[in-house]
Amino acid sequence: MTRDLLGESPLNWLLLAVPATLVLWLLHAPEPVTFGAATIALIPLAALIGQTTEIIASHTGPVLGGLLSATFGNATELVVATLALIRGLDEVVKASITGSIIGNALLVLGMSMIAAGIGRERVFFNRVAASTSSTTLLLAVTALVMPAVFNLAVFGRLQNASPALDQLSLLVALVLISTYSLSLIFSLITHRGILINLAEIPEQSPMKVGPAVFILALVTLVTTFESDILVGTIEATTRALGITEFFVGAIIIAIVGNAAEHLSAILVARHGQMDLAVHIATGSATQIAVFVAPFLVIISWLIAAPMSLVFNAFEIAAVALAAVIVTIAALDGETNWFEGVQLVAVYLIIAIAFFYVPVP
């Protein structure tokens, strides 16, 4: 059964980077090389977490399965971000949150539209489901903007820390977590007949729950190890390559943590399952905004190093643009390949701007 699991995705060949990272780490190789190996290793590990979670979900029923998928859908980002918080890399964490949101909302959705639209004049998808995710994403934009507005109004600048700001961020995080919990009830229980029910898996996996849970625990442990190496080499890597920690968090870490979902969305879109592709892209962006970000704020309080929800102007503008564009794209319930090109173009413009953002 394990052999079948490892043979499901071509990404699993990248698992060779796991022992390579260990060897490089033990030999004290140059940090950029070790960082690169850890980055590559996290891509198949994230895919394996998703696959094993789906196997477990196939044995638990649609509601509990959907909850499991929602919980472990961004496990890699949570592990990397938590370790970065422990090391005091708050700006890297915030940048990775921003990068994950815009990456899913613009890059993944755009590439999916291109893949689905090639050879087809128009492609249709569930407008109600997409609109629900985009509206929730707009809510998250409000949550990101208000702490910044508070900071500007009270202190006159964004880069300011205060107990009041930390408490405001914590309360906003609790509101977002509550909203996310209610959204799961909405999509998995009360309105399953209206929204596309992607949590329901038609066929039960031949792998038993016990082995799947063991593999999930093992892969999560290895992911934690690789993430610790990656986070530990960020500062030296940015100095050696002449790039900022902001760019590493917003572009590199964000893409790596979502690479498996990116590929999955593009492949299913190419096979005509645009509903599923839109769900993966918009759902993941929404989950980052209303679950991962506030959850990290709560974790920061637990480790006695509160992280505020004050993002810089570039991050706020990028997330706001992504939310508005996704909302507009979801209005008519149809798309084409050129609309996908436009979304990818917006992402590339933002990524280029992020590259030139100076260190605060």
C-alpha cells in the first residue's frame, strides 16, 4: 500500500532531497545549498501530507473528511511559519501569509484557467461556491487593513508595536477563526446541496486508517525537520544571494508550501474539472487568510512573542488586489484562457515589486 502511495505522484521523486538535506546539514555545507535542498524536499512532503489526509478522510465520511482536509490542507505552511515565529522571523511569516494568498488567488487560479481554456472557447464553474470563497477573502482583507489603520491613526506609522495593537490583533484573529469554523459548517453541513461538495470521496481507499495515520505522523515529523533547516538557513541565504527575507517569505516559501496544490489544481482544470480547480485555488487562499494567519497569531501569544496583524503597505495592497480580482472573476461563473493570462500577469507584477521592496 505504501508503494502505491509513493507511486501516485511524480513529485515523490523529489523525496531524494530529504536525505540530501540531512547530509548537507551534517557536513555544514553552504547555507544557500542547504536551503535549496530543504526547499525542494518540502514540495513532495506537502503532497504526501495531502494524500494521506485524503486516505484517512475516505474512511471517515464526508463531514469529518472535509474537516480533516481543511485542517491538514496547509500543514506545511503552519509548520514552517511556527518555526519562523520561534526564531523571531515575524516579517518572514507575514510575507509567507501574503505570498500564499496571492499565489493561490492569482497564480494557481490563473494557471488553472489557462489549462482549462486551451482548446475550449468558454469554461464554466460553480459561481456560488467561488463567490462564497471570494467574499470570505474580502473579509480577511478587512482584518488585515484595520490593524494597519489603527496603527496609522494612533501612532502615525505602520512599523510600531504596542500592547494595544497586539491585543487588537488577537481579538481580530479570534473573530477570523470563528468565521472560518462557521464557514466549515456552512459548506460541509448546512449548504452541501448548494455548494460543490468536494470533501466527499466516492471510493474508499484500500489503505487502512492505521497505516495512513502512521505515515501522516512520520511525514509531519520529517516536514518539521526540513522546515527547521530551511528556517535556520534563511538569514544566511538572503545575505549570500542578495535578496530580502521579505521576498523569500512572500514568493519562495509561499510557492514551496503550496506546490502540490498548485499542480493538482492545474491538472484537474486541464481535465475539465474547473469546479474543483477553482475550489482548490480560492479555498486555499481563503484558508490561509482566515485560518492560518489568525492561528499563527494565537501561537505567537502561546510562545510569549505576540505577532501583530499589521502588514506593510505592499502586502496589504497585494492581498486587496487579489481579493478584488478573484471576486470579479467569480461573478459570471465562466472563464477562458486569456482571463487566466491576466491573473498570472498581475501575480508576476506583484512578485517583481516584492523583489525590490527594501528591508524595513
